[in-house]
Amino acid sequence: MLHNFVIPCLLGLEGLIAKELREMEAQDVAAENGRVFFQGDFSLLARANICCRYAERVQIVVGQFQAKSFEELFQGTKTLPWEQWLDQRDAFPVKGYSINSTLFSVSDCQSIIKKAVVERLKEKYSQVWFEETGAVHQIQFAFQKDQVLLTLDTSGAGLHKRGYRLQAGGAPLKETLAAALCNISRLRPYHTLYDPMCGSGTILIEGALMARGIAPGLKRNFAAERWAQIPREVWQQERERAQDLVSPAPQFQAFGYDIDPAMLNLARENAKRAGVADCTTFTQANVKDFAFPTERGTLITNPPYGERLGDQAQAEQLIAQMGKLFVLKKGWSYTLLSSSETFEDTFGRRADARRKLYNGMMKCNAFMYYK
């Protein structure tokens, strides 16, 4: 049986997610700003949770409708088939957001939706009280221009939480965005990857996972694994499928450098937990001493910039320094993520390609040099 799903994501990653969903054999894939809709069965639900590198979470679409009043919200919610997903003891908390909509009070919308679901379940199960001691089925609502999207979250913790990064630095890069940088940089299993300002190692670890075909969610659990509605063997089969896709990629190596020894120790621990310690090396060094240690290399980095670390002038000086350091060199490519609107002028040359991305709510560009 096919179900409707939606994946919320960082702005700029919709196309990458749509492509990987099609490769997973999803149907009716449709990308919108900040989310991607698709259809599939329970196996695809599990596969998307385990294997999607750029998604924030996987949600089941319960229904969509227009609501400009609380009465419309109540009735629209009550007509949806909640009993298909919620048993008598299941917990169903409600949360969400409202953007450019008549109903802007999140707390009021939470209360109305909760009441409507309860009333629906009362009628279907002929009971007046729901103890909610069972598996959690998080109801999410999204209001955009008076259109209501009601979903059930199947992921639990956000999918960017792979499980290997227990701590991060002062300005951490989301794992999903790091993976996207590796994708748009066309990282291959035979490449040598460098990050001269690696921090806790996220870019290198995501690159190693990608090069070896290791699914990002292979070592974590998901909320819907505890749902009675989804057979447990589905999750086992999809984990076995993902494990079968792992490849050793013996040529791949990743090298990270940072001036902070504490961050390097953290990066080593993260790489160990991710299972890629054997192909990642972390060394204390200043970016100004980077000296092209191999004939070819793929360099991807997220240098400090003013909005992140509070010193815009220092960030601009670093960009200028990188422009002199990362010279055009046969066999080398560079991808640098920055929020600076004058990056190319400060760096000293125009990028061969650029990609607009968001680091959380911060608009950035990935500047790519490869010619």
C-alpha cells in the first residue's frame, strides 16, 4: 500500500533529496521550498530514514486543507483518518508553526488540533479517555498562507543526528549540510578529501560515509520503529539492504587540520564512532601552512565567518588569505561555504560555480573552484 510522505529540509537541499528519493524508487516526488513530497510503502519509509543524507526527518502526510478559522481547523482535522495511525494507548503530542496565516497562535492551534484528534478517536474507539502511555506519534502541523499540512513524524530525533557527534564546536555545521557540500563537490570514492579548518570533523566524516556508501542512519533508531502499525521486519530488511551497499573504497582518504587540539581530539572520537577512523587523519596545523600534500585533492571547508563567530573583519582577512593560498592547481578543486556577500571580491577571483544554501537560518553560498 502506498502512503504520502514529506521530508522537511534545509533550504537549498530540495533537489538533492528529490534525486536520492528517486534513486530509492520513490514515486510522485515533488520538491517545494524547504520540503519534498513523495509516495511509497513502509519499506520506503524505513529506507528514507536510514539512507537519506540531506533530509531533516521523514513525515507521514495525514492530510492537507485550508483553515482561516479555528472551526475550520477543528473540522478539517477531525475528518482525517487518525485511527489508521493511532492505537488506543499511543501518545500523540502536537507541535508546529504558522507562517503568513490567519491562524498565527501556535499554542491555540496545538490545542484545537489535539482536541479534534481526541474527538475523532473517541468516536472510532468508543472510549472517552486516552492514557497516551504507548509509542509516541508526534503530530506536526505546518501553516503556510492558510494552508494546513498535518503529519506524523517517523524519525524522532532529526536525521542530521547520525549518532557519531556527541559534541561539536562553537559553530557546528549540520551533518546534512556537510553531506550536501560533499555531493555538490562531486566527491568520489577514489578522491583524497581535505578540510584545512575541520573543527569537529563533520565534512570529512560525511565525505567518508558517502565514499564508502555507508547509510547515515545505519547506527541509529527511529520513532516509528516502536509503532505497531509498521512491521518490525521492515526495518530489519532495510538495514540489511543498506549494509549490503557498503563498499570499502580503499583509495579514499580524508585529512583534516585545525589549530585547536581539543577540536582535533573531538574529531578523532567522532570519526571512530562513525566507523571511518581508518581513513581519516587529523593534524594540528594553521590554514596558512597548507601545502598541497598530494598531487590531486578535493578541498571542502566551512571557514569561520563574522555572523558565526562575531568578528567580521577577521573573517574577511581569512577569506583574502585563502584566496592567495588556494591557487589554481591542476588536479585540485575547492568548495568554500561563506555568508559573505563580497566573498569573491575578497577572495580575489570569481567562482566557477556557486550554490545558494542555508546553514540553519543563515543564508550562505558554496563557492566552487575547479577549472
